[in-house]
Amino acid sequence: MNSKTGSTDAAYALQNLALLTPQLVIPPVLEKTYAAMETLTEPHTLTATLSCMIGMARSLVSPDNRYPEGRAHVLPLLMGSLPGVDPNDFSKCMITFQFITTFTTLVPLVDCSSAPFRQTDLTEIEKDLCFASAGFEDFVLQFLDRCFALIDSSTLEQTRDETETDTQTHLESLVELGLSSTVSTILTQCSTEIYEVALQKLYNFATSSIFETCVSGRMVADMCRAAAKCHPAESLRLFVPHCCSIISLITDNVELQNEDELDKELLWNLQLLSEVIRVDGEQLLKYQGELERILRVCVHLRCKQAYTLACSLLEHTLRSLSLIYPTEYRSTSGGFDSDLPIRDWGRAGDVAALGVCWHVPCQEEENFVFQLLSSLLHPQLQRIKGHVSGAQPMTREELWQSLAIVQHCLLGAGSMLPPLDGAHVPDLVPSMVNLGEIKLHVGVEYDDSWENYRVSICQTMRLLLHHILEHSEDDTKSLFVIIKIVSDLMFFCGTHKKEFDSRWKSFTLVKKSMENRLLGKKRHIRALLIDRILLQHEMRKLVVEGSEYKVVHQELLCDLLLLSTSTYSQVRSRAQSVLMTAMGTYSFAYRDMIPRMLQLLSPQNTAGTEQQFKGSLYCLLGAPSGFCPATTRDWDCVGEVWPALVRCGLSHSVTLEKPSIGRLFDDIIDRIHRLHDTIGIYFTVSERCVEIANQIAQSKNPTPCSKLPSKEEIKEGIQRQRIRNVVAARKYEKLVNDLLDCLEDRDLPWKFEHMATDLLALLLRDDHPLPPDAVLYFTQTLVHDSISIRKVSISAMAGILKQLKRPRKKVAVKPSDISGIKDPEGICVGDREGNCWLQYDSSNLPLSQEQWDLLQYVEKTHWGYYSWPREMMIYASSEKPQDDLPYEEMSEGEKIIFEYFSDPDFIDQLIEFLSLEERKGKDSFNPRRFCLFKV
């Protein structure tokens, strides 16, 4: 537990042991925990013991007869952990937040001290717990005091020098996250009485001071948001009128609206208001007029910090009104007033009866959303169009402000805006079946009576993008925002994939630390189950793979390609990331975009710039863990991309003196080697498969979504498949010949000759012979001057010889017939009488032809040691040796190999090269060379 490697493994082991025997495992750890809480000189011990207690929390609080006195330790542990909220020790502070969050998730913080006087069926332990629960209010208030002290010591002035940046550090963001989640959990589990006291204390703290908006202000605002989510009506009644009145009072002064720096009180109240309204959208309708009035004024303030906070307020308001989400995460459904809460400690949620309360946007909320878009978004789009046309030019700062408003409107109301639609891109791929996408219902019914702002934003951003690239390409900030908006236009429907992945990872960690593996059967706590339901809902919204590729997507992807090959590297990088995501999302979009990329790499493109060249190469390289255009499973695309990569060596833009370009080509080839899968040539559909498909199509449960194909359609489909196989074989041979044509060019630099050789070797396959010209090339390069090309040729020649190897007769044998001993059933490991015939026997050597023919040779060295294969096939020993083929009967590839290996000069040169040491005195057995001679 106190080892240098950390306490994670010990905590996981103790968690499982506590489920088995809590009365033996928990007491000694409790003793160490109390001792660690009392000492100030060993913080690492406290961290380790708290980590172990987190894993055993559910076993400690559960009403289990095996360790009933464990629940009496909950309140002392919570009170004892409060000093761990220490601004001077980050790790101790974070583990304390996690400890408090875990226990309060399992325990309703309700004062039950009056229950023993009302109920007569309580046990002595339950009575003691009821009396002890009177200390929960004191714990909550003391915890808030500790948090306030943490915030006071985290202000920007105390944590930064004057020369340092005012952005939040990583540690500060982690503390902020831990603080807000802990406060949220505590106040969610509080009774109404304790909550009201805590809320008033928090309100007094937040409104009695003016906090800076970078560090401490964000922490306070997050705490207020956590409180508001628990009981929105009570919280909004306090915060919204207070913040709106101060903001209105300050912004009534017209002169302030054009100032670059504004009063900190205004900024703080904007930040506070933007967080507390992240609650149930239905509750915001009561303050519709006040919020709209504040937004109309503040998003147009000149001060960047002010309008940024106002845009956050706008986004959060729209999200609260438009999204579908659970409104509460209590450990028991229906609140804590119905039964004795101490009996709900550690209770598992019932999947069949969770009683989840959902926020689903009503008509009034939808009207409010589009009212805000009409009054705030629409004017900005018109203003941007005026800027593009020259009728209403804007400064860069004004353009950034307009783009910020557009971006936050899209992020806020994206779930209510229908996806981009329109005509499909024709002639991408021939098919007899419908390739349309399956649209999942995510609870949103789009209202066609409102303006489709997603389309309006799309059209305006395209106009602005081309205007910037033509007149002010150095305005990279605007281009960054446009790229983000284009990405959200295509993919955003309420949730970002990156945020979802982060939440999924967090959910998995919490689930592992609180699960009961002994019970299983999804006996998780209710809050965890609700979180899993929300993640499933968001997962459905993120399902976009296989989406139809439409003309509007084509236009956006062309714009992204333009940005991916523009002047500035950061613009290119961000655009390439979005472009790769889109190409991996929309069906067959790569067939449309890859030829456009290759045009910029062509040696004939003399007007291209180095930035366009590098940008196109990065596009072909693809995302680090995503789509890679250079390795698509498509003969048309691979047949264009691979020769184009080799021909890049003839382009005027290639200068191998630049290491970055050389590394880029190396990365592309390495990616192709790692990701390229052999593309099929011959596809067949058996009659039996067609018969079964017909039976499925005729079934009534489930009912097929398309009509049954006729016999003529089935016949046509099979005929198309046969034609496709022939065409695929021709495309394969064409790709091989194109690479060979590139290699014949004398002007091709050495690096690209190596590249072409590597790509050519990847095209070896077992179902189609390599064209004779390629066999000739690999045979000749066995004695090439370059050692790297010789290595590739040795491996390729081994594969070619396997292709050309004539089939030998094989026979089925039973090992028991050869040895005369039947192996027992199951696995028998090791040397035994049943496999002795496989082993070398110096006393029984085959000294004659007859003895040699009688021996049974097994090539597979792993057969027989553990078990025998079901059907054992070995080469027939009685088969007569095959005569050498006459030269006239040889295939073209065999003739080439025969001629070269019959040439003494070639053989001498080959042996000379094979005899060279690659690393002096360090060469060892080379399996590639062995395979060459073995075949």
C-alpha cells in the first residue's frame, strides 16, 4: 500500500477482498487511515490510505450483517478528511475530493436524528446512525469553508507573477474539476434543509466579493453551477436577478460599451450568470426577458473578455433549452423524504425501475431558442455578408467578434438544427442496392417552419472563407474559427466526440472503483447507471459513420482541401484534421477527394507551391489514428496514389535537402506498410449463400426494409460480380506496370526508387501471379548496388518462387497408424511413445532408397507435441520425383528466373553480395535468405 510504485494495485486488491470478508479487511485499513489523518508529516501515507478506502467504500457503507459497525465510521472519516482540502498539496487535495465524492455518492446527507423518536423498529446500530446523521449539516458547511479557503489562495494575483500568462494551468483546471464535481455530489445528496443552508452560504460568498475570471472566479462559478443543477428553481431565484441587475446597471452607460477594458464587477457577474443558467431549461423560461435583454447588449460589447463571457452565456442558455439530459442523479429515486434514508446507504440502482427524470425541450423552449437565434445570429450573418460584398467592411477585431457569436450559437443550438442535406454526389460507385444511411432517432423532431440556420451559416462561412483567402490570408485567427465552424456544421449535433471519449473514460474509472464484482448483474449505484444511460444517448447522436456524401459536403471538403494546402502551417494542420475526419465519415468521399489531392502532387503542376505540395502529402498521410487515404481498400484509389507518390520525385517542389519532406515520405511509406491490407481481386457468392439470403428476405420477423430482388436482378448482380473480378485483375496488373514504368525513369531519385520497390513488394499475392515484368525487375535487383533494394528483392523473390512452385501430392495419415499407439483423449504434453516417430533416431537412419521412401516427414514442427490436427496432411513419400520442366513449357516468370540463375556471372555476383557482411562481426542467421533458398 505504501510502496514506491503507488497504491493503485493494493487498492484494487483490497476492494475485492473487502467484498468477500469486510470484517477482516476493513478494520486494519481504517486504523491506518485514522492514524494518517492525525499526522501532518506523512502526506503520502494519507494519500495511500484514502485511495484504498475509496475502493472499499461500498463494502463499508452497505447494510451488511458481516460488518454492521462499518457504517458508524462514515461521518468520522468525512470529517477527518476535510484538512486534506489543502491548496499547498495538489495530490492530497485531489484524492480528498475523490474520497468525499465516493462516500457522499453512496450516503444521503439527511438529518435523521428525530427518527428514533418516531419509529420503533430500529436496531441499536440504526439508532446510533440516526443520531450521528445530525452532523451532516456541520460537515457540509465545514467543507464549503475549506473550499472557500482554497479559492482565496488560488486567485490570479497570488499564483502568478506579473510577467506570466493569465490562462489557467493544467493543475488548476484539475482542481477546478475536482472541486465542482465534489460540490455537485454533496449538494445532490443533501436534504432540502441542508441544501438551503449551503446554498445561502455559497450565495453570500459569491456575491460579497468580485473575483478575477481566470482561476478563482471559475472555481466559484463552477460551485454555483453545481448548486444550481441540484435545485434550479431555488438557485435561479437568488442568482439571476442579482447578476442581471448589476450587469444592466453597468451596461446602461453607453460610453462603456465601446471601451476595450471593462469593470471587473461586470466580468465577474457575466461569468457567474453564464454558469448558473446551465440547469433545467424549463426553469430558464421564467427569466426569458431578463436573459434576452442581457444577451442583446453584452454580445456586442467591444471588450473581448466581456463579449467572450457573453457568448458563453449565450451558448449555455441555448444548450440548457435544447438538449435532452437527466435532471437529477440522486442515489435513490423520488428524493430522501419517503423512507428512512440510512437504510438506503450503498443501495444499488434497479435498472428496470431507475425513475430517471429527463429534460425534453418543450414548445416554449424551442420558441425561445429560435427567438435568440433570430435576434443574435441572423444579424451577424447579414453583417458578415456585407463585409464580404464590401458594403459593410469590418475590422479584424469586429470580424472575430461576429465569428465568436456565430460559433457559440451553433454550439448551443446544434441539436435543434437539422443536418446538412441536398443532392447526392453522383457516380461515385456503381451499385444495385440503395447505399443510403440509416438515420437513428435521438428524440429530436426538427421544425421546418423555422429558418435552417445550419444551411445559412454554411453558405455565409464559405463566402467569408474565400474572401479571406483572396484578400487577407494572414488573418489566421479567423481561419481557425471558420475551420471549427465547418467541423461543427458537419458533425456537431449536441456532443463532441472528444468530450464524449473523455467522459466515457472517466465513467469507466468510476465504475471500476465502485463496482461490486461479487454480485455482478449490473448492481451499480443509481447515479452511475443514469450516467451510463446519458452516455448511450450521446453515443447514438455521434453515430455518423456511413453517412451519405452530398453536394454540400463536397463543397465543404473542397474548401477544407484548399485550407489544407494554404500558406500557414497551423491553418493547414487544423484543416487536414477535419478533412480526414470527414473523409472517414462520408461514404466514398475519398474517391472524390483523392484525385484532387494528386493534382497538386503531379510533376506537370508547375504552378504549385511548396506549401501545397506538403499539404497534399500530409493529406495522404492521414490522421495519426484515423483515416489514411494512401491505404484505402480500393483498387482505383491505390492505383492512383502509389504511382503518384513515386512520381513526386520528378516534381520541382521536391528537394530532399529539406529533412521535413524526406521524413514525410518516410512516414507515408511506413504508414502504408503498417496499415495496408491486401485488396481482394476475386469475390464469389455461392449459390447456397444466395439461397439463404432469399430466405432471410422472405421472412416476416424482422420485416425486410427493401423488396425481394427478382431472379433477373440476382442474375445481373452475379454477372456484375464476375465482370468486377476481371476488371480488378486488370487494375492490379496496371498498378504493377505503372510502378515499373516509374522505376525505368532515369531521373528518379534514389529515395523514390526504394519507395517504388517497397510498394511493388507489397503487391505480391497468393491468388494472382505477379506480372513477368515485375519478376524480371526483382530478379535483376537481387544484385542491385543498394543493399536495401537487395533485401526487398530477396524477400520478394522468395514469394515469387512460392507462387511458381508446382503442387505436390499430399496424403491424409493418422498418427496412431504410424506409431501403433493411440493417444489418450485431451491434451498430452511432451515426449511420449505416440510421437517418437517424429523425432530423430540415430540408430535408425535411412541408408537406402527403400528406407528413405518409407519414412514419414512432417514439416510442421508444432504438430504432435501437444495434440494432433483433426486431419493430418503430409507429402506423399511414394510419389515419384518430378522431372524438370522443359524450357518451352515454362511460364514467362519461370523462364526469366531460369535464365538468370543459369548465368554464371549472375550467380557469382549474387554469391559475392550475399557474402558481404552487413555489420562487421555481428551478422547472424538471416531467415529471409533462408526462405529464398528453401523454396
